[in-house]
Amino acid sequence: MKRWVKMIRLIGGLCLVTLLGIAYVSYLCHNSLCLAPERSNLSPRYSVISSSSSSRSEILSSPTSMVKLIGGFPSKVNIESVAFEDAYDMGFDITSRDVIVFLHIQKTGGTTFGRHLVRDLNLENPCNCPRKRKRCDCFRPNTVNEQWLFSRYSTGWKCGLHADWTELTDCVEGALDEYEGSSRKRRYFFITVLRDPIHRYLSEFRHVQRGATWKSARHWCGGQEFTSLPHCYKGSNWTGVELDEFMNCSYNLAHNRQTRMLADLTLAGCYTGYNTTADQLERDRILLQSAKQNLASMAYFGLTEEQATSQYIFERTFHLDFANPFDQANATLSAQAIAELTPAQIERVRQLNSLDNELLEFARHLLQERFKMLKRRDPHFRRNWFRVIHPHNCLAIFNQDKKLTEF
């Protein structure tokens, strides 16, 4: 009898421990801490690109401690996004439910790129861009209100001024449902443009110095808007600020802006204690890891310093051509601005944007991987590449491909 009592107690104890373990794991998973070890997803919104590459290996090789949350917020967004290779394989169907979503990071050349999207794509039904109006109507063929492009120059800032990845993925479907007056599931092709962090940071500094504030940005994260973020300045703007003062504000959102805007902020507690916690190093690792993964999961990204390569990748990925080429901006002004800085200031700018520097190196490597893959798969590479780099020289293109019959 005593033996049966001991066995019952033992079984009961084991059941209790098991239940406690399940409850503990469930609590962690509810707060987005659980990751499938074979995929190491940082966010439930996206699946990582399926191709095996060194860039993918780099993303997935981080230690487990990378993905621990600091006061994390649960993420409930569930939208269908299309990764790069899927975009290439399936193409972009402008007549169906596909939507290009442009994540526009400040001072990366996004304004020019955004205009290319609405004005220069060779489409049977191009965007309608009335004179004296900033926005264009980019409706699907045979529709009067269904958008195929979600961007500043088509839909406007419907998810907030310069909405980041966290805001866009949480907002875009609801915003389009409201705009179109009906609820439907869509496939989203997220795209963005990155820039050299030092040049981008100094460009933002000059912009702020002239009076820009982006005060109307929402900073939406984890189902709430963070309206109490401190400002680095008193009054209506920061006009006339000097670089040292600009750099010395610890909660200046210009620092590592590209990493922050590409990361899933819910993984690091959104803006709670932004840039003020003792766990800042851990937060930085989480944000950088998430930004890399989200960038790799996007259908497309370009680099400001690699205009021709970026254009070619876009055209081959989406199977769409631009009527006008991407212009490589003259770097003289940026170089001149950097030349005016002291070595200590340059180093300080580099330190303040160390995450963006690492993100850019990752992006450069990934961009070249994509370019090489598309080149291998393009039977008319010489013709298509020469059309990008010599858009107005039909003879040069003709000489590169004797099979051409019309130009």
C-alpha cells in the first residue's frame, strides 16, 4: 500500500513539474521569446528567404541570447509577404492582389526613387499623375480604387510619416482596406533603399539644421503610439544646430536610423526606455539582428551608392522596366561636408552609427549575391545591363546583342 502511495506521489510530482514547465514556456512564447531552432525567426510576420546563402548563414549564426526580449511586446500581425526569390519566380501581378510597399527611410534617396516608381515604370496602365498634385493614382487595370503601390507618392503617408517596418507591417493591410472600402488579403512586396550611414547621417543633420523635425511621425509599435519620446530641442524645431550638439543628444533618432527603421521594434520593448537602459548593448544586438533578417526577407532593396545595380535588380525581380534610368548622385557635396569635419567628429559619427555600418556591409554583400544570381539566370544579361548603364545609346546595346532586331 505504501509503495502505491509513493508511486502516486511521484507521478503527481512529475505531472506538476511538467505543468509548470509548460506554463513557463507558454509565458515566454506569448512574449515572442520562443524561436524554432531550425529557422531562428525573430518575428512571426515573415518567413526567412528559402535560399541557402552566406548571408542567410550569417543571420542565423547568432547566439541564442540575441533573441531575448527586453520588455517585449507581443506581435499579432499576420500578413502575406513575398521574399526576393519568390518575387523573382512568381513575378509581380499588378492585376491581382499584389502590392509593392515602399519603406522610405529619411535621406537615403527615397524621394527620387519614389518618383521613379510612380512616373517611370513601363506599364500598360501607368500611374496617373495630375499636374500640380503631389500624389499619383496607381490603380490596378480596370479598377477605380485598388492600389498596387503603397508609397508616399501614391497613397500618401497613410501609416504615418516615414513609417518604419514595425509600423508598416502592423498598418498597411488595414489602411488599404479603409482606402478601398473592402477587406481582402493581399501579397505584399516590401522594398526599401539604404545609404552609406555617414553620408546619410550628415544629410539628416543638414536637413534638421534647416528646420526639419518630422514631428508628425507616429512611432507606432506593439499596438500603441509612443507620443512621449523626448525631443532634442526646445521650441518648434532645431534650426541652426551645430553638429556636436546634434551628436550629443542621446535620444536623437538619427543615430542608427536605418537599423531601427528596419527592425521589429516589438522584440526590444518598442520605445520603452529608448537609449537609456542598462541593456542597451543587448537591445542593439536584437535590433541589428532583426534588421538584417527583415532586409533579407524583403522582395527588394537598393543602395544609393549602387544605382545601376539597384535598378537592374529591381527590373529583373519584378519583371518591370524603367523608362528613365536611376541617376548616380554626385557625391561632391557629401564629400565636401565630410572634409569640413575634424577626425574626432568623423569618428564620433561612425560610432553613433555603428549598427548602420554593420547593416550596410551586410546589405552590400547581399546585393551582390542577388545581382550575381539574376545575372546567371538572365539569358539577355548584356542587353539588359547595357540598357541600364547606357539608356540613350541604342547602338551600344545593339552591338552587345546581335540578336536584337529593333531599336
